[in-house]
Amino acid sequence: MGIKYEIPLLKDHHTHTSIYASLSNCIDLSAVRDKKKALSLMKKSTDEITVILGWNSSFFYFEDEELDGLPPVVICNISFHDFMINKPARERLFDSHKDIISHIGDGNWVERNLYAILKFVGNIKPCNDDLVRSFFDEYLLKNGIWYAEDMLLADRKFVNIFQRIGYLDRTRFWADIETFDSLDSEAKKYVHGIKIFIDGAIGAKTAAIKEPFLTGERGILIYSDEKLFDTLTQLSTHNKPIAIHAVGDLATDQIIKILSDIQSSENCIPQIRIEHFQFISKERAETAKSLGIVLSMQPNFNNDSIQYADRLSAKYCKYNNPFRMLIDEVGFVPGEDLIFGSDGMPHGVQCALEQSLFPRFPDQTLTIEEFIAGYCMPDQKNGYIKIEIDEAQKNITTEIVSN
Ligand SMILES: [Zn+2]
């Protein structure tokens, strides 16, 4: 017998609703550990161009020759920071997307052009009202999520879809500056904030950590200090919150330093959210706290310490997502300046709760109260989640009840 709770549905502060909705009928490899099975799934596709999601390079890599005999495929790494496009797909897409097709194997180029690539991938499968509705009601809700922020608004048509189906209160849009600038003034009102990336991802071995990955690659910092200072100063003129993707400790160090510099130069710092913030020293975290920064983190990424032990050293596995340090020693408060989301890797209450309560390392632990404060809707108006926690067996069962 475990301890029982009823908690509100989740408020996922960081995912990619429009891209995941657009791609919700695609082949998903995230649970496929066997390359042969992955290849045979792809072989069967009859789409003009098949988008494949969830490829996890900790399970296997594909050789070019293995892919070139398949129908046209665009394969997305589970991190959405690494892509493979086979020869038949490259031939079809070359004229319309010369730049992307020519550079898709170049990690540095990919990180610097990530928004353009994600929009390109999202557009292979056009989205519509039904896809968004069923993504929220058939998929997110069944996984315990009521509300999900979209960190990648691809264009105005998604605002129109949410308006038409009446789901604007179930999301909040963030856009990159190029997309934001392209919108008319009416659409701009629907954009909550602007998102930038300053490094890559662990899944693509491009997160800017201070040591090389065990497999030899080095992470990527996208901006020089000067360029980041100028970019943030420029972005703040829009008077919108800014969300900054920073995973590795080189990136978290850089962003905290630059935000301190902006503050001491008496420029006004806009409302800042740092996304992921997985590797951070206590000293930098204290500065982040004093600057009033909100940390938007993913308890499910505790699992990176296990699934990416092939590329992260033991030191970095242990250093990942130090929630206890942030809360107990630095004073971040879940629900106030520490909020939680999934990035869709995976979505839902089950994995998030397992990783929060029973993580690989004690410093990654969240209490159920902290989880509720940082990750749940304020009330149970739209439904709730029945939870039973068996501490001894480290086992959690969840049941979603929607109203
Ligand atoms: Zn994301």
C-alpha cells in the first residue's frame, strides 16, 4: 500500500505544441532500441516524405548506406537538435531548401539555424485544427497535461488555429525573433515572449559543457559574449519576456555573466526565463537568484544522467539538474521562480513524477509538494490526477480524471 494523493492536472511550462501537434501522426522511435526494427518501420512508410521522431543516439546510429535505400525520410533526434535526411529526401528537397539540405550534417550550422530547421520539419506535415485538438485532448490530457506552452511558434497560422478551436487558454506562445518580426501587430499581441538558444543539447552532443563529451565532441556556444550582450539589449526593446535556452555550464555561466553586465551597465533587464539550466554552479545560481531570473527546468531530464551516461562523464551525470542545491541552498521557490515542464521528452505526469521522487542522484529530488507548486494547475477545475506512491518499491501509479 502506498500513499495516495490527488493533484491538479499539469501545467507544462516548456514544450513545443505546434511542432508536436503537426508531427503527431509520425513514426516515433523513442521506445525503439533496436536499429533493425527502426529501419523496418521506416521502410514501410508510403508518405511522400516521412518524418521520423524520437531517434535516440544512445541506442544506435544510422549509417548513410542503411538509410539511402529507404523511402525519403527526415529523421529527428529525440533532442530536436540533430537530424538525418536520406538521399531520396535530399533529392526531393534540394531545390526548395538548398541551405538546409547542404548543411544538415554540420552540427555547428544546425545549432545556429535551429529555428529554420524546426520550421522546415514542422512544415513537411501541415497542421490543422483537428491535429491540435486531438493533440491536446487525446494525447496531452491522457498524459495528465491540461496546459502546455509552445516554445516554438512557427507562424501566424497556429495562433489562428488556437483561436478557432478556442484553446488559447491552454497555451502560451513564444517565438524566435525572426518569426516575431514577421507577424502583424495583432498576432504579436498573442506572443508572450521571445526565445533564443545559446547552446545545443545533450542528445546531439552540442550542449556547451566545459569538458568534451566522452565520445570526443565539444559543445557549441552560439554567441560570443559581445554578441549575446547586444542581442539581449536589442531584444529587450520589444518589452516582452525573453526565454533563453542554456543547458551546459559554459552556457549557464555565460548567460548569467552577460545578464549581470547588462544590469551593471544600467540597462534594464527584461523578464528573463532560463530554459533547462541543467549544469550550474552554486555561485552562478546565486547570481541568477539575485537577478530575479525564473528557472524553467525539466524533472524528466534527471534521466539524462542515466540515458546519456554514454557521453556525459560520471561528474556531469551527478551534476545534472541540482534541484536540492537550487531550492535548499540558493532559495529558489517552486511555482515562483522555479517552474517545470517536459520539453516533450517525454510528456506527462508518469515520467516527471518518477524522476522527481526517485531520481538517480539525491540532489535531483523534488518533494511532491514542490512538484505540485512548480508543475500543476492552480486548481482541479479541469480534472485531477490520482497518484499512489510506494516509497519502499519506488513505484508510482497514476490515473488521470478529466472533468
Ligand atoms: Zn524545447
